[in-house]
Amino acid sequence: MSVKALEFYSGIGGLHRALALSSVRGHVVRAFDWDQAACRVYAANYGRDIVHKVDIGTLEAEELASLDAEVWLLSPSCQPYTVLNPLAKGDEDPRAKSFIRLIEVVLPRLFQMQKHPQRLLVENVAGFETSSTRGRLLATLHALGYSTIELLITPLQFGIPNSRLRYYLLAKYGLGDFPGTDGLELHVWRHIPGRGSDWIDTRVQSDGEAADVAVSAIHEYLDKDCPDDPHPHAIPDKIMERWGRLFDIVLPSSKRTCCFTRGVYLQ
């Protein structure tokens, strides 16, 4: 039996791809995003019938109930919470309103209709765990009867050369606590309970990348060299001259990258 999922703030389909690659037998039946370009990419990857360009703040419980999905995948806007923005406003930021409405208004309405999701995954930036939105999210989920676990983890912990620390919340309804959490629903874990230990940034302990012996090099994830010259995805020289100092420039031998939207690969 395949689990049906809804993907909110779907972007180009990152969580769709993660679900497809996971051990869970499931598929996304509907995805929602407001960004037109992201929806076009999503449609090219997964089909036009799945993704809908819509203001998520206008979604109603009746529409979501008709989709009969057991899982919600959510990647709400990160700008209200990022530690890179000293003026981040949390739930006072207009970009946070649709997520808050979805959790505090639409989800309880689905409970009244007995059409609520059994599981939720929320993904966001490090910084969300200290936000007022996080407090409101947990308060609503626990009041509705969900068990939760929160994590701050990085792909480096799993041998993947990307250093972006991310916040994850998992929630499940009526299935007891998560294994290994001992009922600590307000604790933010720095590792998956029962698997490994907290990640320590080796850059503050030694000479950086050399200490990351368990992390694969970037070249293991790259396609074979493109014969075209220049490369079809090469960044023009004029952009490199003006903005190159702001880019995260890495080599095939590197064992760290940041967000792909800020990274540049040099042969």
C-alpha cells in the first residue's frame, strides 16, 4: 500500500525526491507553491497535474480533506528565522502567516472532519528552533495529540559533503513516542536518537577538511566531465569578477559545500 503525501512550499520538489528515495512506499498527490519558476521546474520533473501554483494561505480544510493524504511534507519560508538575518521577525514576518494558519486553523479543522494527516515533516533553517513560530507549532501539535521529535542535523553526519545545518520536526499521531527520545518532546536533538552522536564541527578543532575522514569528496557526486567548452552551466566571467568573492568556491577534492544556490564548482 502506497502512502499519499501533500507537499507544501514545494519549491522544485526536494522533499518529493527525498520521499521517492526513502524506504517508505509513498507518493506525492499534490504539491503547493507560489513561486512560478519553481512550479515550472517541479512540473517538468514530476508532472503538471501534481504541482499547483497557489497562495498556501488561502488553502481550506475541505480542499485538503478531499485529497485524503496521510502525510504532510512542509518546507515553509526560512527568511523569518534564519540566523543570517539579524532583523528576522519570526511569526511577525508576513511570510510566516500562511504556515501558522495552516497549522493553527486548517489542521484543527481537519481533525474535526476526521481527515487529518497521520504524520508530518517540517524542514527549515537553523534558527527556527528558537523562534516563536516553533513554540506555536509544538503547542498545536501536542494539543491535537501528536508525538514529536526535533532535530538539528547536517549531511556531514552521514558522510555527505554538505555542511548546511537544518532543522527537522517529525510528528506522528496516536503511535506513541519516538524510539530513544524518553518522552523529551521539547528537546532538540543534534543526532538521531540511538544512531551516532552529536556532530562536532572539526574546523574548530583542527585544520578543517582534513579531519573529515568519514565524509566523501565532492567528485564522487559529480557527473562525468562535459566535453563542451565552455561548460553549459559555467558562470560568466563578468559575474565571477563582480561577485566571485561572495561565492562558496569548492574543488572536486573538497568535503564541504554550502547551499547549492550559493556554491560554485571549479575544476
